Amino acid sequence: MENIPTSETRVRFAPSPTGPLHIGGVRTALYNYLFARHTGGKMILRIEDTDKNRFVPGAEEYITASLEWAGIRFDEGIHAGGPFAPYRQSDRKEIYRHYAEELLARGQAYYAFDAPEELEQKRKEAEQEKRVFTYDASVRVHLKNSLALPEDEVQQLLKSGSPFVIRFKIPENETLVFQDIIRGEISVHTATLDDKVLFKSDGMPTYHLANVVDDHLMEITHVIRGEEWLPSLPLHVLLYSGFGWEMPLFAHLPLILKPEGTGKLSKRDGDRLGFPVFPIEWKDPFTGEISSGYREAGYFSEAMVNMLALLGWNPGTEQEIFSMDELFREFSLERVGKSGSRFDPAKARWFNHHYLVNCPTGELTQRFGKILAEKGIRRNPDYIERVVELVRERSDFVNDFWTQSHFFFETPSAWDLDTVRKKWKEETPGLLRAFRDVILEMGEFRAENIKAEAEAFARQQGAGLGQLMSPLRLCLVGATFGPDLALICEMLGREEVMARIDKALVYIAANTV
Ligand code: GLU
């Protein structure tokens, strides 16, 4: 059972600005958000930027813009502020040193003065002997640290300003047993853990120290994060007990897997199979390389959110379409599975299709109007709206509207000759010419009328309706797709229909000798 404390739940999304946020990261933020709203708790955004070497300019802005677009809102955080501000770790630097010292005082941590080159040397020696060097209980007494060196020498090194790091002292020979809401009981032997650095020689904490200290200070009740952090959990558990603090509950979310079902979904899979793995477009500030985003690819943020909600969480019913409000009501960590969820690009499009079909026509008209304006095409909104109504069912994205409907806005410049060669009969051009005359004479140029006239004309010619309509479609559209032909005629108008028949016949005659 999920153990929800009676006090308010507090969860956080704690990204590091080391690059664009992968959709797996958006899902982590989303599950935190859904859990917060479901339990009536608080959602916090904390930026974990203590690793200067991995800092990427623009990444923090990218992360907040992505979350904003996804509709994930924060009650406290870098922009929202709150009682535990500041929420950016680089603005909290002074705090961590104090806690590192507290662990030193409690005998849970120690100073290590080993130079990086010395450790590198040890690593190489071990490699030659086919061993792996780990800074742990088996070797720490032989290295240059405050556990091995005499006290006065340690004081001397500190006084002389020798560079040092502070390492956590992993207890020897213990079996740790702890719980994860999703994975159940986990047990780890301390012999498998190394004495991780908590505080670096540059005066900055490492992720582990800053993360645990902040989760404690910010009174986080549930740590919901990706499975890739599971290996860090034993250390975090030891840190909490080292400080004598109460632990939050932990929930490690399963990976999002490649469409093939093996291994973690990566940017390369997206490039290979042609779908975005980032919420919004990202331009790498160092290489200038652009990675596509869901937003720019034409996804509705609601569709991306709906898809991500179901990539790991199972509502326990057949329902697949969820609004954010429904997710707030239904979401629970108990229904998040242990095993990874396979990402399915076709399903992502399916979700978008659903939201497209259900989107208010006015909004689609506005979006499509913008695409048309970029092409230099301006038509009255009523006309665009009618086109939208005709093509939305056949489209997954607003961006598809153009492919489905360009002939409503411009005369084709080429006609599909393959179809002509395969389907046209000798009498087809004559039939079209005769029908062109019918069009000229016809009364009101409306779909119903056009249909009735076409039927009467075909009957009178002793031809099937298809023998007239398929070639006519080719003349008007340039190809064999599109919505109801009588409607296409009505929308294009009498003059344009006649002009297209003429142009098509000239083009076809000239290109099919
Ligand atoms: N800063 C870590 C990250 O980039 C946060 C991990 C956690 O949630 O504890 O994902």
C-alpha cells in the first residue's frame, strides 16, 4: 500500500541543467505533478546545478519552457518562490558545507587529500592486475585521508590549504534493507558501495549531498524520480541515517524503452525512426545542432501529456484518453509498473489525432491560417474553416492539413500521369470536356446540385459515375485523394473548376504521348 502521510505531501522535480529535457524527464515531472495534485500536496521545482563542468547554457530556460508548455505548474520553485527559497542549488552554496562538516563531526565522513593523479595511478595499477579500484572500506586506510593519517598531519594539511574532498564513510559489512513504493523491498550489501565524494575541492557539494540536504530542508515527503537514480539510493538512505533524519518515501519510475522494447529510449532512436524525444525544439549551444521537439512537430501538449501518463502508469481500465484533470483524480503510484514501457511512435500520433479531431475548429483554423500565411496564402477564415472541417479526420497534425488540402488554395502545377496511364480511357478527355459544358450551364453551383448533374450526365452518356468523377478529381486535385468531390467543386467555384479541367487536359495531352 502506498503510504501517504497525514501531513501535506511535498514532491519536487529536480533537474540538472546539463542539456535538453528528454521526454522521460517530462514524464518524471508529470508523475510528480499528478501525485501532488492527487494528494492535495505541493509541487516544487528545484534546479540542481552544482556540477559546473556539466552546465549547458540555455538548458535551465529550456527545461522551464518545456514544463510550461506541457502544462506542469509549480507551487514553489525557482520562479514561483516559496518558504524554502532559494530553489537553485548554486544560490544555496553556503548551506552544504555546514552539512558536510556535520557529517565529519558525526564520524560519518572524512577528509581525503588524494590528488586526482594519484587516484588515477591506483586505477591504472588495478586495471593491470585485472581488478577494479574503488575507494572503499578495503582501501581507505591505505590512502591519504583523515582516517589513515595522524590527526596532526590532517590539521597541517587543512591549515596549509591543501586541496581536499569530503567522502562519505560507508559502514562496513552491513546489509541495508529499504523500501521503494514501486519496486518493493530492496536490499544492498555495503561491500558493493564506494565512499562517494560529498563535497568537492572547488567548494561545491556533489549531487548526492546537495540532493539529500535539500530534500530534507524542503520537507520533501516523496522522492519520485527515474530508475537511473536507483543505484544512488543506498547512499541516500545512509546519508539520511547518518544525519539522523527521517527519510522521505521513494518511488523509482521504470525506464521508457526503445520502440523495439530493449534499452532506454534515446535521441538516436528518434533520429533513426523520425520522431522527437524532446518536448520542444533544442538547439545545442556548442554545435548548433537542432533536435526536433513535440511542439514544433505539431503535437498538442495535451496529447504528449496523455501519452506520457500512460507510459508507465496503468489506470486499471480500458480508458486511454485522459485530460489533466482526470489524471489528477485517477493517478496513483500503486499503478505504476516495475518494468519499462515501450515507446510507440504510432501511438503518439494516435493520441495527437484524437486531440486534433476534438480540438475546437476555431483554434485549428487559427493554427492553419498561420501556416498558410507563412506560405503567403491569405483566405477568409470561413473558407479555411470549411477546409479544416473537411481534412481534420484524415490528419494527425495541423501540419498535415496542407498536404491534405493544398489544392483548395492553389491550382496544381502537375497532374499524376501514372493514374492517367493506368485508369484513363480513350473517351475520358471528351467526357470531361462535355461535362465542363454542363458546369458552365448549370444553375446554382452547390454540392448537391453538382452531384445531381454529374449523375444525370453520366447516365445520359451511358457511363458509370466513377468514369467521370475519378478523372474529374484528378483534374481538380492533381492526384487521387481528397474529400467529397462535389464539395471540392463547390468550394473551388465554377470558374476555377472549369479552368482546372482545361489546364489538366492540356498538361496531360502534352505529357502522355
Ligand atoms: N538532479 C537529478 C537529475 O538531474 C535529480 C535526481 C533526483 O530526482 O534525485 O535528474
